[in-house]
Amino acid sequence: MFPRKRVLVTGGSGFLGSHLCSRLLSEGHEVLCVDNFFSGSRSNVEELMDNRRFELIRHDVTFPLFVEVDEIYNLACPASPVHYQHDPVQTIKTCVHGAINMLGLAKRLNIPIFQASTSEVYGDPEVHPQTEDYRGCVNPIGLRSCYDEGKRCAEALFFAYRRQHKLPVKVGRIFNTYGPHMLPNDGRVISNFIIQALQNVPITIYGDGSQTRSFCYVDDLVECMIRLMASPAEFTGPVNMGNPGEFTMLELAETILDLTGSKSRLSFEPLPEDDPRQRRPDISLARNALGWEPKVTLREGLEKTIAYFETMLREA
Ligand code: NAD
Ligand code: UDP
């Protein structure tokens, strides 16, 4: 059994945060979940509410927070383009002021802090697959910049606190992740395609569908976060977290049509601005430093995610 810790998870009622909270509780820890419900919902953590080691606080991380904890996972930030572009100024504030506030808390308590960074720090990458030393190709004034540059600034802050205050920081660059608790309407490709397939309406392929992404199932991702937090203090990352399997959006659509037995046709729509052409993590560092690699195949993960959305549509 692990020694019991009190763990703060910001953005804890979002998609990834809710799975992380469950996992931490299952290991016997106390979890303080902080969320302003911008893109997360109480329903994601409903089943945890009866657990006496779980506490939910409505709070916006752009304001300071004074609590006593042993570890912080900083996940608060809308992750889907629809949500983070809805209020770009707030997205930047959440990335930057949120990081400053959580780093300040970690500094006062001198505790480890994990930052949920993103593959978006690589922008539309010119090297493939992406290793952690690649510095990225980001448009600093484009539609995605509120998120990409916000997350890059957060990384800069984490490493400034590391150098200046010797804080034990842990930075994970998360690639596209999917699974139950994704929102049905946040425009991400997996949720869009599954809902469209289940409703037998056209599958919206942006561009010609030849752009690629790598998709990691949420349980694998949470395991990687836990291992990074448990790693020696000298290991700060940044470390890529994702599944190196790479698929075009057309391949993804075909797999989802096959698994759902849907009759949906494909509908080709305009490609959004600054949409990266390709993305695949090189996970050598995570393999070597954390002994981690993803275990769930795309088909297995999609089956579980489809089952989740089927239930949601049935109950709606
Ligand atoms: P999500 O939108 O489901 O969850 C984010 C949570 O943060 C939500 O519950 C939201 O209400 C909360 N939040 C937003 N702004 C806040 C604020 N100012 N104060 C307090 N809470 C706030 O997204 P997710 O997919 O669970 O992503 C979690 C983290 O992982 C994010 O930081 C995201 O950038 C990062 N990430 C996710 C992915 C992915 O594929 N899901 C990929 C890369 C990085
Ligand atoms: N995409 C698509 N149809 C959709 C939603 C998204 O073809 O209905 C494409 C999108 O243009 C992008 C890829 O799927 O190339 C992944 O999009 P998502 O928003 O899920 O993630 P991100 O672009 O942030 O990696």
C-alpha cells in the first residue's frame, strides 16, 4: 500500500482530471478536486462524491488558492479548440496566472507539482515524430495561440521556478487522449465521429482527412502521470505522453464506422486554420525514464468509448 497523501487536482472534474481523481482515490489517497466547471462537469465526479477522501471545491485557478496538500496535478485549462477559443483571453489567464498561482502554492509548501502540458507546444511540427528537444513551430498570433503559447509560457514558468526556487516540477506533454467522460459536443475528432456514427449522420472530415494524430487511451495516460509524479525529484521532464500509433482521420473514421456498424457517409468540410498536418510522439524518454508505454490499442479504447457514448445517448 502507498503512504496516504493529500493530492490537489486542478481541473479535476474535467475529462482527464476525473479519471486521475478516481485512480488516486483507488490508491488510498485523499483528493482535493478544484474546478470552475468551465468545460468540466459535476457528473464526471458524481460517483466519487460518496467517498470521504474526496472533496470538490469550485474555484478559478486564476485566483490564488490557500490549501495544505502534499502534491499538485495542475490540469485546469480547457483542452478542446472549441472551448479554448471560446474565450481566448481567459484561456491565456488560466494557463499563465493558473500556473503562477499553483507554482506559488507548491513553493510555499515545497511539494512536487505536475503540469499538464501538451503536444500543441510543437505547433505544426517540421520534425516527425516529435522528441522533447524539438522546439516547435507555433504561430504566435493564430487562433490556436491562446492555448499553444499559454502552455509554452506555463512550461517556461515551471522551469523558472525549478531554476530559481529548486521546486520539484514535473512537466508532461500530453498528446491527443480519449475515453469516457469526453464531452459529446466539444468538437474533438473522436467524440464527433463516434456521436455522428451512432446517430447515422454524416461523419465530418475536415480537409481531405489525410492529416494524422496519435490517440492514447485515458487509462494509459493516467498511469504515465502517476509514474512521472513518483519519479525521482531530478527528473522534471518535459516528457512526451501519448500513444505512438499514428492514424489519418480517414482511417479513424473507417475504424469507428466498422466498430459501430454505422451507415453514416463521409462529409468533407474545410480544414480549420493552423490545423497541424501530422503528430506522433516519440516516447523513448517515457519508456526509459518511467518504464511506461501504452497498452490499450486504438480498437480496444474505441470500443470502451463507444459504449460510454451509447449509454449517454440512450439516457439523454
Ligand atoms: P477538460 O476541458 O475536460 O478539463 C479541463 C478542466 O479544467 C475542466 O473541468 C474545466 O472546467 C477546468 N478549468 C478550466 N479553466 C479553469 C480555471 N480557470 N480554474 C479552474 N478550473 C478550470 O480537458 P482535459 O482533456 O481533461 O484536459 C486536462 C488538461 O490536460 C488540460 O490542461 C489540457 O490542456 C491537457 N491536455 C489534454 C489533452 C487531451 O487530449 N485531452 C491533450 C493535451 C493536453
Ligand atoms: N477533425 C475532423 N473532423 C471533426 C473534428 C476534427 O476531421 O469533426 C480533425 C481536425 O481537423 C484535426 C483532427 O481531427 O485535424 C484532430 O482534431 P481535434 O480537435 O480532436 O484535436 P487537435 O487538432 O487539437 O489535435
